[in-house]
Amino acid sequence: MERRRDHVQGIKQPAAAGKESRKFAFLVHLRSYREDLKHIARPLGWLPDQFYHYTLGKRPLRPFLWSNVAIGADGDEASGSIIMVPYSGRQLLERPRQMLPIVQDAVDLAVSKGATMIGLGGLISPVTLGGKLVAGRATYGVTNGNAFTAVTIFRRLQRLLDEFGGFRPTIAVVGATGSVGSLLCKMLAAQERDARYLLVARNARKLDSFCHEVSRQYTSVSMSTSVRMDDVRHADIVVLVTSDAGSLLNPSHLRENCIVLDATQPRNASRLITTLRSDIQLIDGGLVSVPSLRTNKIGRLGLPSGISFACMAETMLLSLSGHNADFSIGNPGLEHAEAIGQMARKHDHLGFKTAEDHTFGKPQMVRLPEMVC
């Protein structure tokens, strides 16, 4: 089978948009066994996640159709499926070699449903090396959705920075060298040079190399690095864009009146932040408003009707544009951000704008704290 070697070429030469090409699929994993499986049968929500983690983890489970999806004024602009990989994010990260064939089964199921564009949600992306391990096929395209996720977070940060006025905040990007984080840092360095940036990641060598690369290109930008979560307490805004299955950010990590944008799935910000720190404003990052989006109830993935994760929105945008080649694979670049931004503007009659603020999926009114310049 012919393999596509250059997914960037797909940006320049998308397929002609036709109704037959506007089929997509979005792959997801379980956020919580109890929370997700109770929608299938209520008693399944009575057992603890640990039971499912150890019991069901001992036998291979096949992916299945979680929800049908339609988007458009009449529901026929584009349509597709949400395919469930029935494992938790932790299991995906702990057993990637065992999980990869199951992810490939999910891709095959998506293709059998007619999908020509397939998006990778949550921690399915890092397990496939940002899509590299399932991309390069001639019959369908793959995207990890991280370009539009970075664009959506960047737009929300721009609004926050405008509201800060003359105050020069420090922004910590946790997961700075990852697929979303690296693109977000480049966008910030290119267009928002007045803020100070703290880049946080696990690998010190990779982090320092990335920071040097960005600083060399944008010499006026103030950037520092750290491998310690404790150092984010120096930040006025903390952005979480990591690939981790657990809570990394706790109430003790945050300075007074800090604003947190958590764009991770599962969430890396502890729920204790909302109960123990009334001064902290926690925003779900990477959410997009798509009013005409239609799924069944479980297909909303813990979000209100008409709200989508940006990674899924990227998949839909590519499908609406008739794009059926690989798009965002590995770490997307500025050219991917520009291309997906153009697609969003072209289809703005359907939404694809940054959603109003939510916290753990529930609408919130975020107020800006008073700052001292």
C-alpha cells in the first residue's frame, strides 16, 4: 500500500471537498470507567475504577462505536463517529505495546464506517507517537488534533493578556516540549512577546534545547526553564498541556490569584484546587463552541451540548474542508496552526470559536484578579 511520507504537503493540496469525502472518526479512551460506563448500564457505575483497571485489563477489549456525530445547519454538512478504545488513559500509557494493536483496530473500525479523516483524542496521540504509528496510509488521513488545540489555547491566552493591560504576567507552560506545548510556545513567542515565560517539562536536556531554539529565533522574548512543578508558583497564569494520566498540579503549587488553563484529558489539575483555593480560577483549556454539533448524550464526552474539544474540532474542520491526507502528526508547526486557523475562519458560520469558560465541563464566569504593575 502506498504510504504518504510528507503530511505537510496535505496542507497545500487538500482533496476536493465532496459529500462522500466528508466522513470522519474521532478516537477516544475512557476518562473514567465509572463515569463513562454508567451511560451504557447504570450498574456499571457502581464499581470502583480499580476493579475495571485490574480485572478488564487482563483481557483484550475490542473498540466499539460510542456515538454518531453530525455537524451543520441541517446535520448534513459532515458526519462521522466517535470510536471508543475501552481502556483508561493510565492503561494506555503503562502498556503502549499492548495498546497499539487495539488502537489500530479502532482505526480499522473507523475506516469500515467510511471515515477518510481520523482524529486521535486524549492519550491515544502520545501512544501512537503523535499519530506517526498509524499515519501514512493512502486510504485515510490522520491528525492528532494538536494544532487547533494550540490555536484555541493561544486565543484564550490572548484575551487574558489583553485584560491584564499594562501588567506583564509570567506564564508557565507545563508540557512545553510536547506536541501542543511546543507549538503554543512558538506562537506565544512570535506574537505575545511582552509576557515572561516559564517552560516546564521532565527532560531537562530536551527542554533547554527547545528554549534555546525559540529564544534564538525570538531574541526579545523572556524565557526560562524548569523541571520542577514547584516552580510554577512564580507564575500568574499556568497552562497545562502535558501527556499524563494523573493529577500533576495541586493547590500548593499555585500562587495567590493564579489563573490555570488545563487542556489535558484526563485532567492534570487536581479537583482540590476548586475546593481548597477560592482565589484560583481554573479554566478548561482547548474547548470550542460548535452550536450545530450533534451526538447522543454519551458522545458529548462530559461536555455540554454544542461544545467540543479542540482536537475533535480539528478533525471535523479537516473533514468539512475535504482534507483526507495526514495533517498534524508528531509536533505540528506554525504552518499547521495557520492552515487550521484558515479552515476555522472559512467555517465560522458553524462556530469553531473559543468556547465560553468552563471548569471540569461546567460553565463558569471567570473574573480577572487585580494586579499590581
